Amino acid sequence: MQTEPQRSRAVFSTEDFALMKEAIAEHVKRVADDPRSVKFAHLYHRLGRIAS
């Protein structure tokens, strides 16, 4: 007997992405002088595309 695999469920909701984006925006402000701030800024923009 062969069954179909279960569909995967989303881990994060749209609201979760909005909250993460908000948190990252605040973090980017605090680490503005850190070279890694560019990576956080890119993450912020990627989350914006997902949550749209």
C-alpha cells in the first residue's frame, strides 16, 4: 500500500515575516558601523519581498 507524502506546512506566517523585518530594521540601525550591517540590510529587503 503506497500513500502520498504529506504536504509540508509553512513554518512562518505572513505576520511572522513582518515582525522579523521590523526586528531586523532595528538591528540594522544599531550595527550601522559594522561591516555585517550590509548583510542584515539585504536580509531585510528579502523578507520584504516574501511578506508582500
